Amino acid sequence: MRRWEFTGETKEFRGRVLKQIRCVVAYEVNGIEVGEIGGWIEKEGNLSNNAWVGDNACVYDNACVYDNACVYDHAKVYDNARVFGRAQIFGRGQVYGRAQVYGRALIYGDAQVSDNTYICDNSHICDNAWVSGNAQVYDNACVGGDACVGYNARISGNDHVDGNAHGKKICAEIAKLSEKHSDCESDDDGDFGPSSSFK
């Protein structure tokens, strides 16, 4: 059962027409009440299950927010990105490309997550950080400050990466982590999709 409806309000954004949503069935998990005005999506396929888009947040293109995930404030999720589990995107965070954010991961501040990245478990991407390429951030790891993490980097455990670090430097510093196995992986056939633990 769909828990929201379109309000009839629309706006143009980056060449697309986005539609505002309103809650029609209370979300016990996320604390959204009936009648609450939400954010903006391009089409029904952008939002499903108990997920919510609130405030001035926008979800569009082929992006999808589902399970119990929340996108709010001025956050943006677009392209073919997926946000699910109990992940939250807020502030001015952006998730795009074919990125996946799930588990209880948080993306906030002015952080960006793009390309084929996987952000999961209890990890945080915040401040002005940018995670791109095929990077994976998981466990309780945090990427913040002005850090830029990319390539095939793996950041896990309780690692924190911040400051003015950039791609190759980060890869060199965490090369020892690249052999670790995580749940943040693509399907066995290489297709884009949730890891096996979320199937």
C-alpha cells in the first residue's frame, strides 16, 4: 500500500517536472504523520515501501528510495542511485550515478556520493567529502572534512578520513584495507543491485 499521494503541486528542476508528496498513512518507523507535506519526486518509481522524502529534498531520474530510508532537508538523489535499508540523506547531501547507500549509513552536510560507490552499515559521509569511483565505505567508518575518496578504495572498521586528503593519497594510505571483504558488493553476476544481505 502506498503511504503517500501527490499534492498536485509541481515545480521545474534541472529540466524535469517534480511533484510534491503528502503522507496519507502514518509511518511508524520514521515518525511521519498523516497530512504531513513531503518533498519532491519525479515519478512513483522514485519512492516505495516505508521510505520518505521530506522538506525540500528531491528524488528524480531513475533513482529509488525504499525500505525505511529517508531523504530530507535539501538533499538530492538522482541518476540511477539507490538509497534503502534505514539510510538517511539530509542537509545538502547528494547521491547520484549508480551509488548505493544502505544499512544505517548517513550522508549529510554538503557530502557527495557518486559513480559505483557502496556506502553501508553505520558509516557516515559528511561535511564537504566526496566519495566516488568504485570506493566502498562500511562498518563504522567516517569520511568527512574536504576528503575526496575514489578509485577502488575501501574504508572500514572505525577508520576516519578527513582534512584535505585526495584520491590517490587516500588509496595509498588505506591500501591495506582493500583485501578486506565486506557486505558492500555488487551481485554475483556483476549487475548493479543490493548486496546479498538485502535481497
